[in-house]
Amino acid sequence: MIFLFRFDVENNGINFILNEEIARDMYPDLEEMLRPLVLSTCTVLEHYRMYRASNPIMKGQILDTGEFEVNLSSGLGQYIDPYTKNQILFENAKLISDILVQVMNRRTLENR
């Protein structure tokens, strides 16, 4: 399993935590694409932070099968309407993961 990112509730806001290796390899053009998705996701998650059971409030990872998986804090999904959960949060998480996979693929190609 490869940890890609997570969103943690901290003090008065939500922090985006990125895999350290991916962060080191980040490209400016991909970072530009990533920023609005992260901001949008933080804004939505902020509305539901009081319902979270623990941190992270949301995380994304690549499983050993190569599939992407996103998880919300235990029980949080029951408080989020299906449209917001599926069409905004999960779709943003998928787009974020696609960008992060591009970072990994681009760096792999450069190293060859």
C-alpha cells in the first residue's frame, strides 16, 4: 500500500498532508493543478469536521492491487449527503490521486 495523502483536522482548520517522497518530487505545473482541488476539499470537509471520530478526516492510498482507495473518518459518511460525498469529495480525491500518480510516473521516467 502506498500512502498518497490525508486531510487532518488541526486547531481551527484542516491540513493537507502529502506523501513526503511525492512532495519532494512535485513539479510546479502539477502543484498548480493540485492546489485548487486541495482547497476545495478542505472547504467541504470543514463543514463536517465536528462529526469526525478521529484523524485523518479523509485519506487516500494506492492498494497493493493498484487500485485507489479513499476513506473518511469512521462514521463520517453518514453525515454527508450522497452528492457531496460522491461527486465532490470522492471525485476530488480521485483527481488528487491522479495528479500524484503523474508525479510518480514522471519522476520514474526521468530516472531511467
